[in-house]
Amino acid sequence: MAMNKLKKRLNQVLVPKDRVIGRGRGCWNCKHWDQAAAKPLWTEKRQNDLATALELSLTSPQGEDDTRVVNIRHMVNSLDHLVATKHVGVCRGNGRTANGEPVGDFTLHALLCDRWSGASGASMATSGTKLDKLPEELREDFNGKLPEGLVVEKPEGN
């Protein structure tokens, strides 16, 4: 009997409701996000990255165990999966990260930046509603509500 209760409890995700974020906006419904452009761009950049890794592994005393080569291999593997599952796209609207820097070549579908502009239909569906909070605004909210003694480390530069 106790084992059944334990199994049931382990299969549940226990997250306080005030800590769950549901977004109505993100790259996935921004008119600047181009998911179809990700695959051809990644095909080109992938070859360049692998050529760099090959050159580094041939010239480095550590060979394929060089940290830079390992990092490139992990990054290539990650982006292969993200592009295949259509979780990344290309931002055509000069998107910015929370610290004001450009988003880079590929953006995850769930990113929300301050330059979001609804794709056709999305703007009408969400018109008149409050905009979703930006990541840095959510971080401020959560840091103010943490239980006593719990500390959240902020990323460097913020």
C-alpha cells in the first residue's frame, strides 16, 4: 500500500501554480520568425563547424579530446535535433536577448523578446490582452516570492 502511494507521488510533478508560466506569445507566433529558413542555414553552418572541429582536432595535442572540439560536437548534435524537430528558426526582425544583444543565427521557438510582433491571426487573437512578461521581468517576480533561505543565482552580467 505504501509503495503504491510512493509510485503515485513520484509520477506527479509538484510545482506551485504561481511558478508555472504559460505564454501566448513567443517566436513560434511572431511574424519575424522563419522556421523554414533554419534547415538550409544549418546545413551550411554545420559543415563550417565540423570543418573547424576537424582542423582543431588535427592541430591540438589533445586531438579529439580538446575541449573546443568536444563543445563543437555537442553543439552540432543539439542543433541537429532542434532543427529536425522544428524547435528553432531564424529571426528576421533583429530580435534581442534580455541584455540587449542580438539573438544569434538560430532562435528557439519559445523565445520572447521585446520586438515580438504577432503573425497573422495571432495579433487578433491576443488583442486587448496584457503582453506576456519578458524573461527578466519574470525573474524579478520569482526572486521576490522565493521561500526564506532559498537563493537563485543570477546569470553573470545581469
